[in-house]
Amino acid sequence: MKILAIETATEACSAALYIDGEISERYKVAPRQHAELILPMMDQLLAEAELKLSQLDALAFGRGPGSFTGVRIATGVIQGAAFGAELPVVPVSTLAALAQGYFRIKGARRILPAFDARMQEIYWAAYEVTADDLATRVGVEQVASPGLVVLPEGNDWCGVGTGWATYREILTQRMGHHLKAVEGDLLCSAQDVALLAMRGYGAGEAVAAEDALPVYLRNQVAKKPKK
């Protein structure tokens, strides 16, 4: 199985190539440079593996939520690549990817990823890592004030992402003794998008290029102001 994944929804820009269980990645924290970096990253990974885009089984991308511009970049790049190579695309939640990344680094299995959504709100979800070592969402993704997000049941939850960095005091007080740890600096990585895309592909979640759409959660961001 061969999947090329990209992720540009946060300050980090990355691309990863999954080949039969092995993953290689290009990763750089470079705000406002994603549009310039992502295509060369993809080309480098394919060149090193001596593969053409058309030889892959699928593409994958972090479909949001996250930076509006970053999510649009990933969507545009992956749609263009998929059209040209006639490949299916697996959209992957950036919140899921963040949870998967924390599990990969820390081994925690109950994770609350949150991005700072500006406007005094956060993008938020709860994930549990199942027996297959992949993050599975509990409940729904949402955008809300940190004082109003739906809290999960149970203990040993770990908060991760910029939402926790910005609103740590509010979220920590709300979680109380149910919270085990907080890591506010972790960003998304394409290698975690690739891992989750493998499961998505097997579950029939791959879509045609034109259906590889972003998820903003806050719909009004994309609306034009009324005159």
C-alpha cells in the first residue's frame, strides 16, 4: 500500500510517504510558507522512493479544522495532484492527526486535541486510541468557547494543541481531576495523517478529487460579508 499525505493546517508544513508500513516525512515549522514548501516536499519524497505519483494507491490530506488559509492550501494541492494522477483521496481530520501524533510521542490513549480558532473560540474533539493504536473520535468535532465545549467522561485525559496553550487555565479548571497532562506546543504531522488515511482507505472513506473538501467547522469564515 502506498499513500502520500500532506498537512498544512497549522504552523507546521509536512508531507509523508507511506509504503507498506514504512513512513518517510518532510516536516518544517514555517508559518506563511506552506504554499512554497509543500510541492517540493512531495516531489522529494517521491524521488527518493523512485516512484511516480500515478504509482500510488491514494493521496491523503489534513482536511481541517485549522488555519483557513492552510486548509485551503492542502485542499487545492491534493485536488490538483489527484486529478492529474487519477487517484482517490482520503480526507483526515486534523484534530485526529494531532491526537494520533500525541499518542505516537507519549503513548497516551485518551486525548483532547484543540486548536485556537481565534474569536475566543477553539476547535475541539475527544479521541481514544483503540487496540489498533489509531485515534478514534468520541463524540463530535466542534467549534465553541472554551468554557462551553462538551467535556468527555472518564479520567486520564491529555490536552494537546494550541487551544490548550491559549486557554489552559479555563480548560484545566473545567476538566479538574479528569485531566492527566497538557501539551500546548504540539503541531500536526503528515505522518499521522498517513497512518489514519490507511484506516480510512480500508474503511471505504476515499473520495474522488472533486469531493476532497475542507472542513472549517466555523462556516461563516468562508462567507462574504453582507453589503
